[in-house]
Amino acid sequence: MSTRTVRTMTTVIEDGLLKPAEVCKLLAVSRTWVYAAAAEGRIPAIRLGGPEGPLRFVRADVERWLQDARAEWTPGRSQSGQAA
């Protein structure tokens, strides 16, 4: 295992992993939305132990994803950039 991998895993462990229910609360969305968004790759998530493992979220990834989403969205504008 490389030093970079060890540092990354240490950071993940220190930051903690969030369960889907915790992400639901953090984002004020339904559990269904969280699972669908993770499955579609709209929100960063990992499956522990393989594709059937429990779904978890790295706190730093979710926070970065939220910051990016806020930076890209302008009130009153559609995704295409045209006035709504």
C-alpha cells in the first residue's frame, strides 16, 4: 500500500463515514433520494466490501459535493443557464 493510500484512508477514518440516514438529515432529503442519487452517481458514495455492501458516505466528499453544487447554481436560472 502506498503512503498516499495510507494517508487517504487515515483521513477517511478521521473524518468518519456517514450512514444514509445521517446524509438524509444533513441534506434534509428522503432516504429514497439518497439511495437513488448514490446509485446514479449524483452524490459521492461508497459500498463497503463490494457492490452489495452497506452504503456509506465520506463526510469530506459530501461537504465538497455540496459546496460545488452551491457554486454551480444561481437562483432564478435553469441548468442550461437561461432565466427560468
